[in-house]
Amino acid sequence: MPIRQQLSLLKDPRIIVALMITLFLLTGYSIAYTYITPFLLTITGMSEQEVGIGLLAFGIASLLGSKFGGYSSDKWGVYPTLFGGMLLQAIALVLIFITGQSPVFMLPLLVLWSFSAWISGPTQQFNLVQQAPEAAGVMLSLNSSVLQLAMAAGAGIGGVVVEHVSLTSITWIGAIGVTVAAATATVSLRLSRSKARHKVERDVVYTRT
């Protein structure tokens, strides 16, 4: 696909809004994830060995979450899966903030956070491909670019939070980013439904004529 045609995709509000889901979602995730090791060491009081075990469990949960996200998208649909994953992620981040000083609660909450966060990975990719099926490769490339931007932005915002607010604040501020992503997904759903409705109306008119 020529570069001009690729850039023309960005004129579609549905695609812009869908990419913003990735931006806000991964920014919120990165704010907390980038500084989770010092959080566990300093706030939770875990040893380095316990942190290693926690991060191992985090990685395994991310794999399971990604697999479940693909399964759930096929079975229940993209948007129910997106909303469910983002809701669980926001809840997990808030609970980590509330119970951050308790190692007993931290491991299961890390697993819940990772599992719910990675539910959205394949689901969001599927969502973007649905917006422009004829340019699936381009959409996934754009999503990857936005993802990298969001991770960098989240790390930067997290650094500012740690320096000027507190290390404990990274989780609830990350939850805000995830909540904004959920609100953006609501707008994306409405735009997609409106597009589908207009297409049906045009098809009916064309058939009648």
C-alpha cells in the first residue's frame, strides 16, 4: 500500500480513536510497570528473591492473559473483552495502591494485574484490524508505533510522579490512564456502530434502487 494511502487511513475518526485506546491503555500500564520493582522493594518490603518470584508470576500471567484475550474476543466479542480487561486492570492497580505494603496480597494482585492487562493485547489488535480489514498490516504497524510511544510516555510520566508525588502513586495514576482508555473504547464502539448502521442503510437504498 502506497504511503499516501497509508496516511489516508488516519483521516478516519474510527481509526484515530481506536489508536488512542492503545495510547492511553499502554501509558497507564507503563506508568506502573516501569517502576514496579522499586515499588515492591521499597513499599512492599519484598526481598530481591521475592521480587524475582513475583515478576516470574507476572510474566506467566501475561502469557495466560494474552491467550484468554484471543479466546474471549472470538467467543464474546472485541468490546466486551476490552472493557472487561480494562476494568479488571484498573481494579487491580487501585488494590495494589491500597494494599501495597502487604506482601501477602501483592503476589495475587500482580498476577491479576498482568492477566487483565494482557487480555487487551490481542483484543486491541483485532479491534484495529476490524476498522480497516483491507489494510490489516498497516493497522498493526500503526498500533505498534503508538504502543512504543505510549510505553515511553508512561515511563516519563511515572518518573515525574515518583519524583514529585510519591512512588506509591504510580498505581492509582496508572489506573486513571486505563480508565481513560476505557472511556475512549466507549467512543470507539459508538463510532463503529454508527459506521455499521450507515453501511446497512446505504445497502438498503442501493438494493431498492
